[in-house]
Amino acid sequence: MPTNTLFSYFSADRDDEVLDSKHPAWEKTDKVVISRLWNGRAALKEKGPEWRNMTEVTSIWTKSHLCFHFCCWYDELNVNRAWATNSSVPGLWERDVVEVFLRPESCDDYFELEVSPLGQWLDVHIRKPRVDVDWRWDSGLRVDARIDDAAGVWTAMLAVPFAPMMEGCFGDRTRPEIGDAWRLNLYRMAGEDPDREFLAWCPTFSPVPDFHVPSAFGNIIFIGD
């Protein structure tokens, strides 16, 4: 697999079927590993046969949705059980989350999607980081998060419709074509201060933890079935 590239594989099956991580379509996907901190340093520490804060990500796309599956190893979870699961939660990044930053080709804007181990979520349309941000943007995001305490693993499934992201950038097109490439970065925030970690698939190399660096994004390429 090319460096900093995630291949997303097409599935003609129904979205509700694909959202099951045991669906056969996920068996042919290629995984990427989030193994570094935002500054490029190695993030993983040995923990018996596994790695602390190991994070694997795979992707599938359908006729209408782009789907990501995260598998996250952990020691302890930093969550807020009082937050809602039926609406977007600003400030979700203050606790344990995984994040997807997407910039469609031919689009100057990008989109931020977050999910916590409890299935809380956030969706944001960003035109200019910290200056022009649409907190009311409705992506239609669907999520499913699960915690396996015995294994020390939590998983998250995200499915975001193409249409809200492509509006205004692609004319009448409502989904990518095979071979299209979008910009992408994947992040995870884990733990509590002073040991909190800011992990990035493609490090941003900013002086302090900052994920809003589009120039550092990698690529997601849409592959046929």
C-alpha cells in the first residue's frame, strides 16, 4: 500500500448490512495503523502481546455512504457518560475519541467526524479552522460503538453520506467514482492528563497538538469491488 494512503473498497450491499463489522465485505479491506503521535514520534508501547493505544482502521464505500471501522486497544477509558448520543456533542474531543477528517477532491472545505467509545458523536463542516466553522452542519452520520472490557478493545463504525459532503463541489454528482482520491487524516485522542496522547495517522508536526493541518492529510482512494 502506498504511504499515507487508505483504500476504500466498494460494496453493492445495503448500508445496514455493511455496517455490521462481520459482513464479508470487510474481510477484503486493507487496514492502516495509527502508530504515531501528532509530532511524528512513536506512540505505541508494548503491553504484553498487544500495544497500548494500538489503533487499526479500515474502510468501505457504498452507493450512498463512506464507512470507517476503528479498532482501538486501551488500558482505561476517559469518557463522559452524561453526554448525549442522539445529537452532535461539541467538546467531544476532550475525552477519548477517534476522528476522521475528510476533504473531497475539488473542495476547499473539509469535514470533521468524531466518535467516542460510548457512541457519542460530532460532525462539523470546516471552511477555515477556528474561524469559519459550521457547528450546525448535519452530515447524517450513523455510528455504532462497542466496548469489550475483557479484551481491552473498543470499536467504532462510522457511516457518513456522500451527498452532504459533495454538495457544491461536484455539480450533480452524489458519490465518488472508482479511482477518485480524496484527502484524509485519521486521529485518536486517548487517556487523561498528564499522560493524554494525541495520535495521528499522518502526523501534522505542529508545535503543539493540532489536527487542523490540511496540508498534512493523506489520501483515501475509492476502489471497485
